[in-house]
Amino acid sequence: MKLLLLCLGLTLVCVLAEEANSMSRNFNVEKINGKWNSIILASDKKEKLEEHGNMTVFVEHIHVLENSLAFKFHTLTLFYSIEEECSEIFLVADKTEKAGEYSVAYDGFNTFTILKTDYDNYIMFYLINKKDRKTFLLMELYGRKPNLSSDIKEEFAKLCEEHGIVRENIIDLSNTNRCLEARE
Ligand SMILES: *[C@@H]1O[C@H](CO)[C@@H](O)[C@H](O)[C@H]1NC(C)=O
Ligand SMILES: *[C@@H]1O[C@H](CO)[C@@H](O)[C@H](O)[C@H]1NC(C)=O
């Protein structure tokens, strides 16, 4: 009986340890492949979240390649200050020497990691942009569907706050024009 309890105890410890390490050890990047939607955008610099800003891009898909991730986004461009149009942006982010980190040149130099994902519903990104000796943090929540539950949104908002982003810099995009009609 004692032995059985010991075994159960050890199994539980192992299971808990695996959960804590899921993003490093058990993370399977291939499972993030496919369609995604931008749900929340957050930054420590409020001006990076402007409606027609360079960083306000809406993901359509991620294709997992051997040493890189290929993203397709849409962005809302403003013409003659009145007319909005959705245009496509294709970016390929390459693995860096650090495990789990990718980098891509876009309006400066960006490095990002995946903070958390359950593959089937949501994925959370942490990105640092460097340009002209200035740095800002961008955190993004994507969903497989065009919207996510308020529970997942709240979990993401707490994570943003832990990284120093204030609530007013956490923008829910689900009720804005995200170029959904421009998707393939
Ligand atoms: C947006 O990106 C372009 C190209 O990198 C750059 O020229 C422009 O200054 C950027 N706009 C802002 C507001 O940062
Ligand atoms: C998205 O979900 C939120 C709750 O998380 C809800 O308040 C909002 O109205 C939804 N938006 C759309 C466009 O369905």
C-alpha cells in the first residue's frame, strides 16, 4: 500500500512538472500550423496600437516550415485619409539560436516567442521590436475562431500585466474591422 501511494505521488509530481514545462519540452510547433485570427493586441507603447499603425496587422494563417514560421497577415491601409483597404503582408520568421525564439525584419527587427498555446483554440505571443535604438514590447492573442471566451482573454490580459503592460494598452480587436472578408 505504501509503495502504491509512493508511485501515485511520483506520477503526480511528474505530471505537474510536465505541465510547467509544456512550452519548452513538450511544445510541438507543428501543431500551431493553420488558420488563426488576431483577437487581442497589447503593447507597452500605446502609439503602436493605432488603428492604421504598422503593428496593427491581422493574422490569417501560420505555416510551420522546417526552420521558420511563415505568416500571412492583412493590414488596413487608409487612402486619401478616407478610404480603407485591406492589403496582404507575408512575413517569414526564422528560428534564432535561442530555443523557441524566432526573428523577422518588419518595421525594425523583431524577436518573438510563444508564451502559451493549447493548439486548438488560442496562442499567445511575446514580441520585442528594436528600431533606431528604441525598443517596445508587443503581446498578441490569436484564436482559431474569430473570437475567444472572456476567460482566455482575461488570462491573456493578466499575462500582459505581469509583463508591465497596463490595461488601457490591451486592445480587444474582435469588434473592429480585421479584414475578415479579405481572407481566402
Ligand atoms: C511604418 O513602417 C514603414 C516601413 O518600415 C516606416 O517607414 C514608417 O515610418 C513606419 N510608421 C510608423 C508610424 O512607425
Ligand atoms: C467576442 O467575445 C466577447 C467576449 O469575450 C464579446 O463581448 C464580444 O461581443 C464578442 N464579439 C463578437 C464580434 O462576437
